[in-house]
Amino acid sequence: MADTRSWTLEVDADRVAWLVLDTPGVSTNVLSAGVLRDLAAQLADIAGRRPAGVVIRSAKPNGFVAGADIKEFVQIRTPEQGYELVRAGQAVLQTLEDLPCPSAAALHGFVLGGGLELALACSYRVAADDATLSLGFPEVLLGIHPGFGGTVRAVQLVGVRPALDLMLKGKPCKGARALALNLIDELVPAPALLERAKSRVLRAPPRATAPFVDKLLNLGLARPFVARQAASALRHSVRREHYPAPYAILDLWQRHGAAGAESYEAEARSISDLMCTSTSRNLVRVFMLQDRLKSLAGKSPVDFRRVHVIGAGVMGGDIAAWSAYRGMTVTLQDRSAELIQPAMDRARSFFDKRLKDPAAAAAAFARMRMDVNGDGAADADVVIEAIFENLDAKRALYRELEPKLKPGAIFATNTSSIMIETLSEGLRDPGRLVGIHFFNPVAQLQLVEIVRGASTQPHVLQNALQFTRKLDKLPLPCKSAPGFVVNRILTPYVNEALFALEGGIPAAVIDRVGQTFGMPVGPIELTDMVGLDVSLNVGRVLAGALQRQVPEVLVKLVDQKKLGRKSGEGFYVWREGKPVKAEAPQTAAPEDLEDRLILPMLNEAVACLREGVIEDADLLDAGAIFATGFAPFRGGPLQYARARGIANVTARLEELAQRHGERFRPDPGWQTFSA
């Protein structure tokens, strides 16, 4: 028996070699440089032994391999360094593919990025059929593409259309689809996985290849046509200058057709260049910020089983539905069954769509029930108030609610604008109230602000962080302050868009400028989506606290009951869930409009840091990205300020202040903000 740091090798009585990856000291296998070096040594040993076959598997219960080691990317300073790392990895997987005996990857759980590339270098792939199985190429989400031969082998195995779909979108696929695509050869019950993988290498049936039609599309004459179609579709979702990786994938395939040694060489050169772009640097940073948010909760000794939500409006109903989806028993309270029923109907539709399996959807719905009398509050581990934003109404509710709560239960408010200190006045124990502020739509937005008041007890805050992670959300701890963090930095962006609208710039032009910068939707459309009444309420809170102006056009439309998408009309008319935008193609935006929209966000972000609303700049950037959609490829508002240059930002703010008013005056926090 041979043994190295990460891999163990055993040959059984049937001369099948079992190569097992179990990197010590970590819960998840990744293909670090060290793991690849160890694999190379094991493959050399196998080649010398000449077994009947090889089965590669993971000893980790959560999955096969999660991909390459992202931390190593951060250490790469030049494309040449990246090229050496990538070519070394390619060489190891080529050695695996060239073994003089058949090989099979026995797959379970996640098989992602470099892990899938490792599996593709094997002769066969056999996977355990359970809900955790997930195969894919998420590299594009980090601003790169597969680099250990994946851009070549994926096309050869499943064909150009499925391979491009996997690589360009970065979305993983489950077992049934992976089998249909030829990405795996067998999908078997988990207990039979190892035996079926062994059987396959001993039988050594013909290897799968791409379908005939895809082989035709891969020919030199067809590739430019297919690439043009794919590029046209890409342009509707991402810009090459913002996200070059998907376009690089298309370029590689069009030039080389996933054939020959030059395809691997070109892949290595391409990914090495991408690794050193600002887009990839920032997207890797975003990935690591996400990990940091996940780690804030720590290990939880608390088992959250029962959730009670008060307020069955859009937010309260969707918080309840998400909690049930995540496995908790939920009671939903409002003044009458008629007010709760729409939330129940939405929840049923959500479960059916999200879970697909009728039995699983029915089980989720069974975990959620109406509770007009609020009986569920007494047994709940978490109680979340999500009624309308009225201080007196919330305080009256708290007076009734507090005596019912069991000791240790989380007592939370989903308020988006009222200070925790103000809400907790009159409570017998103000230290147990905490803000757990979700964003709309709850199912789509990952971030949740965990808001501590001056009296909030540390263990209450920690429990709220842990509950948020049980919901599979990203907790952002912050101090109770006007607008908290996200609305505080988002409101100046939205307000400036509305001031520009009042100044005669068409809404569609304003939105186009926001999207050109990299925002997922423009600020006017975003306001319609959030709801004009919600934006006005937050705007008024901030205006009162920070001496800001509320755009008159916002007040006017709310008075006219034009509330945006939910009412069918706001700044746009909405049809079938989409805004109707009328814009002449030649309409030009003022040269300073982008900075008018974006720099107030940066200015407010620095103010939040100066006031201690949030702990550090990284957390603030994470909040902006995961809640507002701030252009991820720019790394967040403060990362963007660093890249642009602090002196440049403050000088431009001074210029805008001279031109448009004092609201642009640089915050004093810039003087101490470190670039």
C-alpha cells in the first residue's frame, strides 16, 4: 500500500486499484498544487503496477472535489505564473487519461470545476443518485474558465452545445440531466456506487463520445456560425469588457474546435491571462467575501425548528415560505385568514416550482400553517415581526408578544428603517430584540442584515447570525442606524436617478447608464421593482436623520397610487412582469451621469465606515454586492474607489458638488479611508 499526504492507493484481489482522495485537516477536497503533485506520484506508481483498472473516489462525505484551490489564485501575480500552474495540472490529468488501463471516477455530492475536469480525464464516470449530486463548471463566476483540459474534454464528451451551456452559464446540473447529457455513464443507488464503478472498469465498454449532430457542429465550417449565435445570446446578459471569460470560452472553441495539443496550450494561455484581469481578481474576492459572511455565525449549538412570522404581506409571507422550504415548522399570523391566504397560495406555488418533486413540495407546504390567533409564538424558537412600518403599531404588538415568548427564543424585527433602540423602548428586556432584515425577493437575494441595537445582547446577535445561516442566507452584522447599511448606501443612488429624471433625462437613459456601469438593473427600474412606497418610506427616514431631500416625483407618484411593478405602473408601465421602456436609440446621456449615480454610493459607504455602522470595508462591499447587485466585477463600492483612486473620487465629488449641489460634498471619512 502506497500512501501520500492526500491520496491513498490500494490494489484489491481483482487487481483493481483504488485511488482515494482525503485531504487531511479540511472538510472538502480541492485540487491544490500539492494534491496534484501527490496525484502525479500515485499515477506513476499505478502505471508501474499495471492493474486491471483504476477507480478514483473521495473519502469526504460531502462530495468528490469542489474544484481548484481558489486561495492559490490570489498568489498568482503574472500570467506566466498562472500558465505554469495550469500546465502542471493539465499534465497530471493527461497522465491519468493515458494510463494503460481503464479508469472510472466514482462520484458523489459536488463534482465541480477541477473536480469535474478530473472526472472527465477518466475513461468512465459513475455517480451516486441522490439530491446532493451536482456537476458543473462554475469557473466563469470567478472570471475564468476551465483550465485542466475541461474546455476540450467537455466538448469531446457531451458535444459543443451542452458543453458551452455548462461553461458559459456556470450552473451545475443534477444527476438525471448529467446522465442525459452523457456527462456521466451511470447513475446508481449510493450503496452500489463503488461496486458499479469497479464493474465498469473490469468490463471496459466503449467510451461515450459526443452526439453526431454536435460532431458536425464542431467542424471548421460550422464553428463560426455557432459561435456567432452564442455570442449574440451572451451580449444580452454580459458585456465582454465587464466579463471577458465567457467570450474567451467561445474564442477558444471557435479557433481550435476542442481538438489537438494546441487546444490545451491555448486553454492554459487563455485562463492564465484571465486570472490576472481585474474582473477575475474582484470576482475571486467576492467569492472569499461570501465565505467570510458564511463563517460569521460559527458553529451553532442552537437547533432552530419552529418559526413564527407576524405579518403575511409580501415580505412576511415570503420569509415564512423560505423558512418552511429550509425545513422548519412555520406559523404565519395576521389579523384574519383572508389576509394570510394569499401568502399561503404564493408559498404553495413557490414550493411546486422550486422543489419540482410533488411529495417534497407537499411536505414543505405541510410545515407551514395559518395562525390568526398567534398561538405559535409561545413555542417558536424564532419570532419575526414583519408588519407594516409603523412605530406605534409595532410597539403595541411587542407589548402583547413579549410575555408569550419562551426563554431563549430569538425576538426579531424585519424593519427596514426604524432604529432598534426606538422599537425596543418599553420592552421588559430590550436586549433580546434584534433586527433580521431580509430583502425582496426573499428567495432570490442572499443577504440578510443582522442589526444590533445599543442594548442587544451578544448571544442574541450570535443566535440571529446562526439562524440566518440555517436559512442558507448570508448574514451581514451591522449597527442600528438610519437605513442600516444597504438602504443607507442604495438610497443616494436611487435619489440621484430621480433627481436626474426631474431634470429631464429620460428614465430609460438613466437605467442604461446604470447597467453600462455594471448594475443588474437600472435605478429607475429598481425603484419600480422594490415599490415606490417602500422607497419613499426609507427615503423619508434618511431625509429626517441625515438632512436629505426626497425627490418630489417619488412623492407625487405614491400619492397617485402608482407604486411600481406591484400596482402595474410606477415610473414605467409594467406588462407581464416587465417594464415598457420607450427610448430613442440616439438619446445620449450627459457625460457626468454615471458619476452622479455611482459616486454618492461610495460617499455614503465611507460615511458608514466612519460612523461605525459596519465593521470594515470588506463587509460593506459584500453587503453592496449581495443585496444591491453592485457590479460584482468591480468588487464593491469601496474596492471600486480604491481602483479608481481616492484622490480621483474626492476631486470628482467636489466637482459634482459645484455643479449639482452640496449632496455631493465628500464625506470626512475619505481623509482616513485607506486605499
